[in-house]
Amino acid sequence: MSSAEEQFTAYVGARRPALVRTAYLLTGSAEDAEDLVQTALIKAVPKWGRIADDPEPYVRAILARESVNRWRRRRWREVTSDMLPETRTAEVDVAGREALRSALARLAPRQRAVIVLRYYEDMTERQTAEALGISVGTVKSQCRDALARLRVSELAALS
Amino acid sequence: MTEQLHERLADLAGDVATPAPLDPAGLWHTGKRRQRRRTAAAAVAACVVVLAGVSGAGLLLPSGDLSQAPSATKTAPALPDRLHVPGHGLISNEDDPAGPFAVLLSAGQGWPVKTSLVGVSATTGEYRRVTLPGGLPPELGFSETAASLSPSGRYVAYWLQRPGDRADDHGGMEALSGVAVYDTRTGKVRRELVDAPYGISAWALLWVDDSRLYFRAGEIGGAPGTDRASSSRAIGRGWVWDVDGVQRRVPLAMPGGEAIDDVVASDGHGRLLVDPRGGSRYFLLDPAHPKEAQQVRVRRSDSNGTSSAVAASRDGKTAVAAGDEHGSFLAVTFPDGRARNFRDLRAFDVYGWADATHVVVGLGAPSEDGVGSTRIAEVDVTTGRSAPFIRMPSQQLNSPELASDLLGTPPVDRGEPDWPTDPRVFIGLGVGALVLLLGALGVWRRREQR
């Protein structure tokens, strides 16, 4: 086994669960999330020689872009649940998670990716823009629009 | 909101179960295979782009320019000992002049067949496509008047089509505006226009020598009561035009101004065989010195009275493709009045005299398939023996025009011309390869997506 392959193996072992979680937010499906992560890792292999020192930004960028592109290619649209939580509490409960998942699912794939990268991965606007291959201005506008949609969904959930 | 959102997103992300164990080595090797496939696909795509580029270049280039062969080594001017059916995509003589020409052909090329004029270089044997600016369509062939190669092969004389006229407007006759000479060494053209309200019709076009052109044209008349041309044409008159000089054409006439009814042939060296009064007496006449006209005897017409191919020698001999009940044969008249018929030599064309005793003729010969073939042979008029002069391809070619100055030089072996590759071959191959590669890419992508 080459040292590059060893590094790759170590990285997959350490970071795959976290990548799957991000992918889950991007896709809304555990199965698709695992598939997305595998695809991203496979795509990272040819570049591994150059990214081995810090593969995370590159892999996350592939993850985010691939989630958008998959939607474009396959027109994946998750079936969203119409179930809404009965009440909104400070503590996150099952219904709250379901409402958030449903609200995320209603977002356009790029908006969803922006929200996940900005508010789950805590990336800056510039990092998000670089990861998705879009401008900072687009990140701002997509983020603004996505948050507004989430709020509407929240209100709908409350009502 | 944003802090809450982060927490809620993290909570939602925590919903996903711990992923099943995965073999990272498998991912690594899959990634490597993908890398190799992408490299191969990139190479294929590059090939496709190159092929598409080549095909595009083939489409954009004029035919024949894609694979221009290097110019052959020049030698002393001579006829080729063999003619070939011209290949596709010939280089244009305007792009790479190869004059003087030893031979001028009209040959069908391509599919659908398009007739082209083709010149064969006297010094290299190269074949060139010739376009005569303003000339009649090559489909009309040489007939008896359409185009004529000068004795040295430097010029091609031809009739100028009257712009905007159609043959149908003139009872099927092509309306012409004058004559022109095309310089095979430079591609340049000199024109001599004849003023006529409805244009002129062609009667005769032949070279007196290498710089003087005889042409005879009849004026097309107007239809009574209309402003349209009639189907009648005047017999017209003949002129001699010095194509290298600055003067315009001068009328051709016998000493004393006697009109000339017909010009039968040229010896190619400055004298015309003329028939001033229509079949009674023949003279060899230098247009510049009409008083020195020499009377000669000619057996010109066949048994049906139709005119035949004639060639005059410098010393007054004439060779005629005369006719009998079996077709045409070679008949020679000597200056002293003696005549000799070679009825076993079925000559349908007379190209000229190689020397005082040898004449070059086109012979017809029956072939095994019954179609018949043609050959160009040299005939010794003292013995009647014929010898092959220029071998013709098994595939029929139209009768060529030969540079008569070169008939006295033994034809040389120029070898098989290096035909340029037809650009359409590149286009076809390129498109074919493109389709195949795109198909292969499509199949590969489908397999990858499964």
C-alpha cells in the first residue's frame, strides 16, 4: 500500500461519519448521503497527491457541488413530509427535526447547500462561495432567500 | 436564529445512523480506475476534436488544397507517354500553375459527375484542374470550337460566354461575347471582345502559331418585331488576333482582299490551310504574308460530304480522318498531289504532324467487350506502319488536345501522378470516426451509470 493510499485510508476512517452527516443534510436521505460521500471520496482520489495535506475543503466542495449537480442531472426531488410538529419548543424534538428536514427539502439544492455549508459547517461566505464555485454575492443572496424560506416554513410549522 | 439553526442542523444531522463499515482500499482503487478512464476519455475527446478540426478544415478548404503534393521536378517539355483518368480533388492551376501544358483533357470527376478541364504539365506531368474565367461550361467539351491548346501548350484559347444569356434564348445556341486566352503558366487571361447587340456564335477557333489565334464568329441577329435574339446566325468572318501583341484582331483575307470561305486547319507554325471558295482550291496561307500562299491538294470530305479532322504539315502535306462506309480512315495528300489512303487505320482524329513523315492520330480499336477503345498512335505515312504514341486509360477519356509543338519529341514516362487525396475522403473519415467515437463514448457512459 502506498503512503498516499494509507493517508487516504486514514482520512476516510476518521472523517467519513462527519461527511455522511453533512451529506445527509444536503440530500435529506441517509442512503443518498452515503452514496454521495462515496462519490466524493472516489473523485478526490485522482487529486489526492495535491490535497493530501488538507483534503477536507476539497472533499466538502465536491460533496456540495455533487449534491447540486445530482439534482440537476437526475432531478432528484425528495418526497417531503406533510407532517408538521404540533408545537415548537426550545428543545429540538423529533417533530422539530422533521419540520426542519421538510423545510430544507423545500429549498433549491444550491440554497440547501449554502445553508448547510454556512450554518452547519460554519464556513464563511467566501469559503462557501469557493466550495460551490459561485460568487460571494450569490452566496449572500441565496442565503438570504433560503433563510426567508425557512422562516416561512417555521411559521407554517407553528401554525 | 443562526445559532439556533446551527444547533438544529447538527441535531438533524445526528439523525443519520452511523454509516456501515466501508473498505477505503476499495474506494481508492475505484478512484484510480476512474482516473484512468477519464484520462483515456480525455485522449479520445482530444482525438475527436482533432478529427473534427481536420474535417472542418477539409470543408472549408477548396477541393484539392488539402494534400497538395510537392511540385515535381521540371524537365524539358514533352508529351506524357500515357494518360490517366484524373483523380479526385485535383489542385487548381490558379493555385499552383503547372503550365505549359502538354495535354488538355475534359474529364468527369466526382459524384454526381462534374466535368472539369484538366491540364497535364509538359515539364512535370502533373495534372491540374483548369477553370477558364467567363468560358463555356466544361460539360460542352471541346467540340470543334470550345477550347484550343496552343502549339507550345502555353495558352488555352476559349470563347467567352455572354453574361446573363442562356442558350435557350438563342434557339439553343450559346451567345458569346468574344474570345480569350488563358496563360497556363500564370493563370492570367486576355480577352478580345466582339461588339454585337445579341452576341456572336462560334464558328472556328484555332492557333496559327503559338501567339496568333484565328477565330471566326457569326453575329446573332434579332428576331423581327421583337427585341429578342433570333435563332439565326450569320456565317460571319474570321480574324487573326496576336495574343502577345498590343493590336486588336485583323480580318483574315486572301491576297487582293478575297474573302475566305473556310479555314480548315493550321500547321501550328504560322500557316493556315484555307479554302477560299468552298471545296475547290486549298492554300497554305500565312496571315502576315498572304501573297506567299501555297496551293495544296486536300482530300477533305468523306463519302457523305461531311467535314473531317485535318492536320497540315509544314511542307504542305495534309492528313485527314476521311470517311467510308466502315467509318473513318487515315488519308494523306502529298504536296505533289499524290494521295494515299490507309483504310486499315481507323483514324477518327488527327492531332498533327510529328515530322515530315509521321502523323499522330487517334485510332479506334475494337475490344473484347465489344465497347471499343481508343489509342493515340504515330503513323509513318511512307509505310503505313503505326506505333503506340500515347497510351490511353482503359476507362474512356474524351479526346484530348495535344500541344502540337511537342509531337516531334518522343513522349516520356512521367509515371503515375501523385493524385491529391480528395478532401471529401478526410471529411468522410473524420465524420465516420466522430460518429464511432461518440457512439463508443455513449456506450461507455451508459455502462458507467449502471
